[in-house]
Amino acid sequence: RDEMAQLAEEFNQLTDRLQTTEEVRRRFVSDASHELKTPLASIRLLADSILQTEGMDPAVARDFVSDIGSEAERLTRITEHLLALTRLDSLPAGKQFPVDVSQVTERVVGRLQPVADAAGVEVERSLKPDCVILCTEDDLSQICFNLVENAIKYNYSGGRVFVSAYQDGDQVLLEVGDTGVGIPEEDLPKVFNRFYRVDKARSRAAGGTGLGLSIVRDMVRRHGGWVTARPRNPEGSLFTVGFPRYVPEAGGKGEAQ
Ligand code: ADP
């Protein structure tokens, strides 16, 4: 009897888990459709206005066409992020190699320098040597890119971003801090959720999709790491990513890329 009761209990738990997974999937599809519908509706509206306004001022028409272009760009970004998430769900991680976090971060910060300049944000770095982990370079670049881009995006003109990589015992830590708008305490646990945004208007204006941090979390996890978000003292936010440090076996191969 006890065995039957235990079996029934396990069966119930399994059904609950399946139901939860199904609900998460359904919510994701519904959220994704909503996100795609909004720019599509704008494009429709703008195109209709151009078609229906007799003798429209060419300057106004040009503005509308440029808005259509921005909305199309937004659709591209959303679909790219959705595809990235689907790939993370369905494909195994690529072959891992020893990668130096400091070197990859240096390159990513270089790529984002023009964005920081345009936003009037200064990026300071402290990248220590020998921060090698097992990862794929593409994933590590994407993780770093999303965090640094956010630190620039959710910042003020004249603000600063601090990027550091260093060894901490048997881990390598990548920290991205900023003096920006900060994240309210109650939102902190939710920022890694799909489509979650603290300030929807600001995210939208900055070209956000609400998916950047969930991509970061999924990528970090599949390489055995963790990521946290907390307030930075005295202002702004601090994101920390930790990975197991790669220690080459004696006499083994494995040069950092
Ligand atoms: P988005 O595409 O909207 O930037 P993300 O998944 O990258 O989406 O981030 C989710 C939300 O978390 C953002 O909309 C923003 O509200 C908040 N956020 C992320 N990074 C920061 C940061 N460095 N400072 C303040 N808020 C941030």
C-alpha cells in the first residue's frame, strides 16, 4: 500500500511539473506573439496613413517611412533574440575550449565603444590576466555584450560603466557595474525572466527586446556558471557572472584562444 501511495504521489508531482512546463511554454508563445504584433501594427498604421493621405508633405512621408524602417529593425532584433533562445533550448552547447574572459571582454568593450561615446558614457576596465574558463567564444562574447550594452543603455550621459574580470579561488568572475538608473529591489529577481522590463518605455526607446538577460542567464548556465544582479553602492546596478576556472591538466594541451 505504501508503495502504491508513493507511486501515486510521484505521479501527481510529475503531472504538476508537466502542467507547469506547458503553462510556461504557452505564456512564452503568447508573450512572443504580443511582442511581434506591436511593431507590425505600427507598420500597418504608418503605411495606411501614407496611402490614405492625399498629397502628403514629402517631409512627413519620409519621417513615416523612416519610422517603418525602425519598426522593421525592431522586428528583426526580436526574431534574432527569439531564435537565440530557441537554439539555447534545443541545441547542445558547441564544443567548449579554454577561453580567456579578459581578452574576450576587451574585444567586446572595443566593439561597444562607439555606443558608449554616443551615449556620453565612460567605460572603465580592470581585466586581469589568466582568467581562463571552458566556454565557446561566441557565447562568452554574447554574455559580455548584453551586460555591457545594458550598462550603457540604462545609464545617464556623463555616467560610468565598470567592467572587471578576475580570478576568485576556483572561479573566474566577470563584473559589469554602472552608475545608471538602477533596478528597484523588487524587480531584481525578475530581470532575467523572458520579456521582463522594469521600464517598458525606456527599454523600447533604447531598442530593447526584454530578452537580453534571459539569453545571458541561459548561456551562463549551460557553461556551468551563475549570474546575479544587485544594486551597486551608492547608485546603479551590478551584474556578476561566475564560471569555474579552467586549470589545464599537467602536460595537457589547451592554449587559451
Ligand atoms: P532589454 O532588451 O529591455 O534591455 P534585458 O533582458 O536585457 O532587456 O533587460 C531586462 C530589463 O532589465 C531591462 O528592460 C531594464 O529594465 C533592466 N535592466 C537591465 N540591465 C540594466 C542595468 N544595467 N541598469 C538598469 N536596468 C537594467
